[in-house]
Amino acid sequence: MSRFRAAYWDPEGTRYGIPTFWWGGAPAGYATRRQLRTRGLRPGGQPVAAQILWRGVGGTRAAYLYRLDLARPKRTASPAQQRAISAALRARRICPACGELRDYYIPRSLGECLTCYDARPGR
Ligand SMILES: [Zn+2]
């Protein structure tokens, strides 16, 4: 164990305030934000739980770690958002002329459902 490595070894956080490990020395159960993302997770509002310090370009570099057990699945559309989306899609199936809900989207080029379009005089 070299001296600078030892300086970055503080698993109890007594020196740095949060548990601190050297590169490659973090125990299981921690992940960086990028590592969380590759697992389909996000920090989920938890504070930084630990850090990795290493000597890099320009001095000491830090990477922040989050606890895997507190991570949440990546955000998907909320129920309210999903309702809004399906309502918007449904609205595109309602004919502005007759007000009927059709099985298809009202063609923008016609501006009305096919029934209305076909019923137009002169067609
Ligand atoms: Zn119609």
C-alpha cells in the first residue's frame, strides 16, 4: 500500500466526511452514476454515499458513489403523463366534423374522418 493510496483510504469517513476509497477499492454495493445508468438505475434522490479519490491529471480527482440498495429504476412516464399521452393520441382519432371516435387517426390532409370525407357532395 503506497502512501498516497493510504491517504485516499477512509472507509469510515472520519477524514473526508464520507466513506472514501481509492480507485478499485470501493466495496460492493456502491456504484457511480454512470454505473447505475448501465444497470437501468438512477440515484433516486439519495445523497452521495461515498467517493473514490485518485491522483489524476491536475491533482486529486473524485468520483461519487451511490448506494445500490437505495437506487431506483430509471424514470419512466408517470401514470399522469401516460394518461396525457393516451388522451392526446385518442384526440387525434376524433373527427372534428362529426365528433366520432374512429379506429384510425384522422388524416391531417383531410381534416375529417373518411366517412365524412366520403359523404361530401360531389364525391
Ligand atoms: Zn367524421
